[in-house]
Amino acid sequence: MQKKRKVCVVVASRANYGRIRSVLSAVQAREDLELQLIVGASALLYRFGNVVELIEADGFKVTARIYSIVEGENLTTMAKSAGLGITELATHFENLEPDIVLTVADRFETISTAIAASYMNIPVAHTQGGEVTGSIDESVRHAITKLSHIHLTTTALSSQRVVQMGEHPDAVYRVGCPALDVIKDIDLSLPRDFFRRAGGVGKHVDPTKPYLVVLQHPVTTEFGSGLEQINETLEAVHDLDMQAVWLWPNVDAGSDDISKGLRLFINNTQDSKVSFFRNFAVEDYARIISNCACLVGNSSSAIREGAFLGVPAVNIGTRQAGRERAANIIDVPYEASAIRSAITAQISHGKYDSDHLYGDGLSGRRVAEILATCPLGVQKTFYSGPIPEFAELQ
């Protein structure tokens, strides 16, 4: 009988979980794979949504937990958190002895995972390599590509970029974005009392009336500008005098500045129609943005899930600079007037046609099949041959 391959997946944030949940399900469902699940970093913290509770509620057994976030949300603590993550993960990898470690996207926790596993001669599988963005994520993502052995890419262009970086085409698999799998076939309607039951801080949102969704994270390469940047967005949203569902930012350096701006707004703006939330389940977030009048901020969900769902979106600033995008995005600088005008234009436009640039909703099972059958090895050589065309997803 063939030995099961042990696949260790590291989930470190709410974004991580949304991007990999369907893969967890597909791996768990296969008889030739054994799922090991490490949850850590902000996914364990209450103020970032306590994502581990959602993970367990979805039926996944958490194999290990790592506490690796150094408080402060600045550049120094982010670097220290990455280092602490390496130390903690190395211990668990030694105990679990996985055959493959799967790391997600481009965060500091992601590079911690890739460094620890690659130095321990464990094959690293990496999702979303080859994409281009702003912030430190741009550098981190490509560094992880060079540390990885199995490349699970989203688009044809990102697949070609991975090969341009010297990775062998045979190790590059275009699978699409697993985040789309979870929302492909769900009921996207919102109950009238949804936001009242969801809690939050501020005015309750009536989903039968137009509302915005706002999610703006810090940009690490613009550290120190977060308060000024978020105030521009707050001014634009407040001037529109619309209902808004606003989600708290992630744990990256600069998060404290953005959180400070949001808290000051909550305390000083009595007539606001904004309601603030820490987190939503993956399906609920898809329902919320699918029914909104416009998605505002700098989250990649506007570009990935937003394109798939046809959500009108306004992307602010440089965090997603260079990322492939569909027609649903309008890009604007950190200026209240430009943000306000773009939101108004997107509301007038309404829904866009669904675009499958980032996948067709069947990525998880592709990833699981690859992890179960692909050749494994850790010795790499730089590929300098021709760059192939990558086929459309079937």
C-alpha cells in the first residue's frame, strides 16, 4: 500500500485561510494525503478575528498552534515576528515530519514558513507566485518562489514570470486561486437581519439598501503614512453619507496608525452610517461584497473575488500596484476627492460581468491532485530555457 504523503499547511491570517480553505478540504478528502494544519500568528488573535475558531468550526483539526506575533505593528516587530515564526515552525516541522509544506501567497509569515521548510530539506509548495504588487509583498513573494519547489500559480502571466525567475516549467502548475472555490456555488443572498446578528460597532447596516464595503490595510513601504491615508478614505466615505461595512486592517507594520484613525473616527463622528467589524466567515464575506454597491480599499479580494463576482471596486494607493486586474477596478490615489468620485462612478455602473482571470472555482482539487502525484525533491538548478505558454484552465 502506498504511503500517504503528509501535507503540512500553515495558516497565519484571515486572508491565508480564505485563500486556502478549499485546498484543506480537498487534501483532507483524499486517501493518499494526510493533512497537517498549523495555525499561528494573527489567526490566533482576538483583535484580528480569532480565525482559528472559524477554522475549527469548518471541521478542520488544528495539529499545532504557534504564537509568533511581536506586538507593535511596526517595521521592527514585523521583522522580529518573521524570525520568531521561523524558530517556532522549525520545531513543529521537526516533530511532524511532513513530506510537503504548503505556504500561502506573500506575507511575512509565509516567508518564515518557506525559510524553515527549505532549510530542513522539506519540499515547499507555494501558491500565488509570480504575481506583481506593491509593498514589501512584491519582494517577499518572489523570494518565496526561489525557496519553493512546487509552484501553484493563478494566471498564465504569473506562471510565465515564475519560469522567468529560473524555475523549471515542469514544477509550475497553473491552478487558479482557491479563494474562488468557496464562493462558486453558494447562495449569495443576505438575510435582512444579517448585520444586526453579526454585531459590529456603529450603526446597523440594512442590506436591502445600498452600502459600501471598505477594507484598507497598511502599506509597509509607506510606513508612517497610514493615518494620513486612512483619513482620506474616511473623509470620502463620510462625505458620501452612505451605509458602510468597514473591516479592521491586518497585522502588518502600520496597522496601529490605521486603527488609530478608525478609532478616532468612531469616537468623534456621531452622525456616521459606518459599522466596523473584525472578521467574517469566508462565505459571509463573499455575500457581503457580492451585494455591496462598491468595494473600497486596497485588499486583493477586490481584484480576485471581486472580478469573479463582478463587484464594482475602487482600489486605493499602491498596495496592489501592478497586479493583473479585470474591468471591475478603478485605481485612485490617497485623495478623498478622487476616492469619492470613483466610488460614485462605480455605484452608477453597477455590477460587472464575471471574469475568470484568477480561476474558475475548481482550484482546490487541482492542488490536491498535484500534491498527491507530483515528483518531490529539494535540489534545484536555474532554468534558462524557453518560456512556455500556459494553457487555459479546463
